[in-house]
Amino acid sequence: MSDNASEQERLGFDTRSVHNGRDPRLQGGMVNSPVYHGSTVIYPTLEELELSRLDHDAKGKVVYGRLGSPSTFALENAMADLENGFGSISVSSGLAAVTTSILAFAGSGDHVLMVDTAYGPTRAFCDGFLRKIGVDVTYYDPLVGENIEPMIKSNTKLIFMESPGSMTFEVQDAPKIVSIANKYGITTALDNSWATPLFYKPLDFGINISVTAATKYIVGHADAMLGLITTDEKSFYLVKKCRDLLGQSLAPDDVYLGTRGMRTLAVRVRQHQHQALALAEWLSGHNEVLEVLHPAFANCPGHDIWARDFKGSTGLFSFIIKPRPKKALANMLDHMKLFSMGFSWGGFESLIVPQYPEKSRTATSWEKQGQVIRVHVGLEDIEDLICDMESGLRRYAETNI
Ligand SMILES: *Cc1c(COP(=O)(O)O)cnc(C)c1O
């Protein structure tokens, strides 16, 4: 954080996203900070060269390209400030932010508790990599709350949350999980990609590590991959060391796109929220729709926790449509005009993908009938998006088999 942290505290989120991590006086008066391309850092004297070895593990020191540049530190400091963290650590993707956070705490012989509704590749990492290196992983129900306690083992090192859950949007009672974790000295991490620090700040709820797929809303334009890990002071050096040992490095232009995206994060995310609520509302009254899965809706598991802890909702949610043959689904999705099919989300454009939660849950089972559809609601005119969805649902309902 900057020296005038207490003064910064008084500024609002939007102001801080606009001003954090840049100082025109140091950049020839230019508004934006420069992009530093670089590997080698030059040391003018032998004394400085030798002293630099001590800086390898320090926060915000320019030592060698892989370990960060003034561009990287600008983004990291800006994010740490928005999340009320001690520091932020940038990595090459959202998934790298997940894996680095886990590997910083879990090794051979350790145990990790992972939420059953975790992002698919997070789960694949647990099953395909953690188990291979001798880490024991147990999946838990996202609605477990304080009943996580009996699942804790003497070797449990980390409880990983993702709230709301991927695909189906269950909201976790993170404060309850944190209070149990603290009793046993276990580190807690939460994937906060959905809410962004605008609507949820994990560290304010006692979580040690906030993981963000910055690829999504921070970059915001579907044009770069980026991950950010914001931590408290005691976790910072462990996570940074893990990142550095793994040889993670970031392309300077992608770091810049992250910093640039952050300037407009708040306005974009508020508009995504507004659009998604309008579409969800419209869908909830549609004859083909069985259920809307959106944390701001009272039927969403954990809705009360969302209302208590979150300051808003974003553009990503799911809904369930009546079961019909695959041909009907293809007829709906293949001819959408504005909702494109594609993975990822958080950019300015609308996206749609079918989801199959029944295939990837082990601690809980997905019993609901019907096809789950996940949408990311972009920044197009909402009337146009509703019109596109209306035609799609008509094709779905009217496909002759
Ligand atoms: C997309 C996503 C990630 C991974 O981010 P990438 O930048 O695509 O690697 C992690 N967690 C969640 C919840 C995501 O949606």
C-alpha cells in the first residue's frame, strides 16, 4: 500500500480504481504508466549487485524481469488496495492463481478441503496433479457452513472456497468456514472472480487469500490472460515464493491490459449487474424456463448469505430450461445472433454455454431435471439481448424431433 494509506482509505472504490498504480509526475506527465519490457536489470556497482540478492523475496523490488517490473507492481499494488490486502501477486492466468495459491500451502502428505462447486479446471488440478504429488483432497458441499469441522484432519493445510459456485451459483458462508479454520490454524482461500473486489472483498471477511481470474472482469475485454492473488501479510511471502519458484512470468503488455481494464472495472461491472438482473427477471417469467440460478434471487442456495455479505451481483448466471432432445438445444444455440458460444466470460460481449453439473460433483449430487444454460450478459442493449433469447427459446421449444 502507498505511504498515505489512511488518506487512500477515505477515497471511494471508483476513485481508487482510477488513480491507483500511476503517478503522472513520474511518467513525463502522461496519464498512464509506461509498459516496461525487460529481463535484465542493471546494477552499477558490485555492492548493489550483491545487495540485490537480498531483494529477491522482497515486495515490490525490481530485481529481474521474471520477478516483476514497475508495470507489474503498479497492477499488484492497485489490486491489493482495492481488496484491502497486504499485497497482490500477479500470475499468468486465473488458473495459475488457483494452483499457485494451493501449492504455496499443500505438499506431499497434506490435506486440502475443496468446494464441490469449484471451477472445472481447479477440480482437474486437484484430481490430476495434487493427488499425483501426494496431496489428499476432500470435496465438500458449498452449503456446509460450520459443519466443515468434522471434515478437518490433523494434516489439513488449506480450505479452498469459490463463492458463488461455478455453473450453479451456490453462495458459501465464508465467515463460518473461516471461524472453524482459525480454530485449527488452517489457511483459507476464496476464488472471487465472479464478484470482483467491487462487490466482495474476501480479506474483509477474514479469508487469507483472494484469488481472481483477472482474465474476466479486470481485463474485461477478452484480450488477455491474467491472474491475481491478494493476501494478508502472513501469507504474502509464502505465495510470492511459490510463484517465483514455479518460474511464473507475465507478458508486460498483458499486465498493462489488466491495469487499463481496472480503470473502468466499476462502471462495467455495475452495468453487467443491471443487464443480467433484467435478463434473469425476464427469463424467470418464461414458459420454457424451470428455474433461474442467480445469487440475487431468493431461490438461490445461499441467497441470504449473498444479501448479507455481497454488495452486488455481476453478469454471469445460469438458468434451467425444460428437458428436450440435443437437437432442440443445438437449434437454439447454433442460431443465436448476439449470444456467442465460448468459454471464459467477463468481457464486453454476451456468451452462452450449456453446463452439465451432474458430471462433476462428488460431495453433492445434482438432481435437478432440465438443461442448465450459463450466460454472461454483455454490454449490448438489453432489449436486443432479450429478443435474441426469446427467439432462441422459441426454436428450442418448437424443434420438431
Ligand atoms: C475462468 C476462471 C478461472 C480461470 O481463469 P483463466 O484466466 O481462464 O485461467 C478461475 N476461476 C474461475 C471461477 C473462473 O471462472
